[in-house]
Amino acid sequence: MLKKNNTKNDNEFYQIFKDALSQNEKQLLISLNEVSKKFSTIEELFVKAMDTSGYAKMIIHFIILSSEFKIENDNDEYKCLITYYQNKENENINKSKSFREILEIKDKILLRQKVKNKENKREQEIQQFLKIIDEIEKVLELLEGISSKGYFEEINCTIKINEGNEECISNGKEYASIKELLNYLESIFEKQENEEKNGYLNFSHLRLLFGKQLSQIYHNLLNNDNKYDLSYIDKFITANNNSKEFNFLLTDEMKNLNLYECINEYIKEIFIKNEITFEKIFEKSKKVIKGFNGV
């Protein structure tokens, strides 16, 4: 058989193949049949190994032709899974990649790209791909930012690319482009940021909590369930005292308040039920130094 790094001309290769066929024809035919079934995978690996830039351009072509970017919250972290559709011999083959793998392809293209002719079809695909990935990176950053500020609702997005055309769906609402989706998410982020700032300025009880603690409490209150275990939060609020159980329900009036106002009312109720004050909570943290007056 052929050994690694041995170079054979066509006649020598044909003779080796012929000898192998005569020795075990049945097994060789089975092996060739298996290879033919996996030819598309072998071809992809070959292209990837021989020319990483060519492989990247091939993936980009399929993504622009037909693909789907699915963004979902997974254990309080937004992740993006990409599925693209590769047509081989009139058969659509689904391929999946993580967003990290797609970013690696983007980096390879940026490092190796030499074609600057914007009229070139492949160059147009590359530029569109770079634009799409940049915008999806911003979508993920905004979603993480919104979530970190305690936004009560999970925002899931599906972005479909069909022959270069974009179609976006987020929580049942359609958007004509990723840019339009970005504008919507930016408006949520800005509103959340302003409400957070005003909440911490105006509600003293709210200052005991931050970030995703807020969204977990609000979810439980709004849905009247115990999806999130809040015992650690209650212990923190009561300075590790045994928090008295009570059933806090959002009234119709409270439902008209924003997230920060509702949670402030919830914490105030914990204070009342447990007969605690800010002075009691921070009492253990006080340091008295003889001969020193002031804070």
C-alpha cells in the first residue's frame, strides 16, 4: 500500500490499486462504497486542510445562500447556533457551527483576504457575511447587557439568511433586517438603563440587589411561581437571619409599576415582616475607633 510522503506516478498508483483489488475485491468495493457515501465530508475536510481561506469562502457562500442563526438564553448566557444548508447532488445537507467557529472563519477571511474587486460575486458575499456577523455580535452584546440589568423577559431571536436576504424574528415579532432588530434591542437597553439609574437613585431598599437577582425576583412575583430559588437573596437581605415566610402578591396597582418599583416594594415587605431596618443589617459592619469622630 501507499506510504506517507511516498510519491507515485499515475501508472504506479494504478498498478498498486489493481493489485489491492485482486487480493480482496469484495472488501475494497465495500470500502469504496462507504467512501462515496461520505464524499462531501471528505471533500470539505480536504479543502479545509489544503486551503483554509478557500474553505472559509465555501462556508460563507453557503451561509449567504441559506442559513439560520438561532440565539437563545442558555443558563443565563446567550448563545448562537448556526445552521447552513449545503446542496450536494440535489440533496440538502444541514451543517451546524457554533458562533465561535463562525468568528474563526471571519478572522481567517480578514487575515487572508486579497480580492478587493467589489463587483466580484464572492467578494460581495464576503462583505455581506462580515456585515452580518458584526451585527449579530452586537445583538449578543446587547442581549447580555439587557439581561445583566435585570430585564425580566428572555429575548430569543432567529435570523434567517436566504440568498442574501435577511429575515429576523424575536419573541414572535418580525423585523425586516438585523439592523432593525438592533434598533429595537438598543431601545430596550436604553430604557432599562434609565429605569435602573432612577430606581437606584430613588429606592433605597432596591440598592441591596443588582443584575439578574432583580429579574429572578420579578419573574417569581409576576408569574406567582418559584422557578428561581430566592432563599439566598432573602438571607442576604435579612443579614443571615431566618427570614419569615410570607406570600407577597403583586396587586393590580403594582403591576402598573416598573420592575424596580415592584422589587423595592417586595424588599420593604421583607423588612416589615422580619422587623428589620438598615441599621440592624449593617450593625455588624460598623467599626468603632477610639478617638475618631466621623464616617
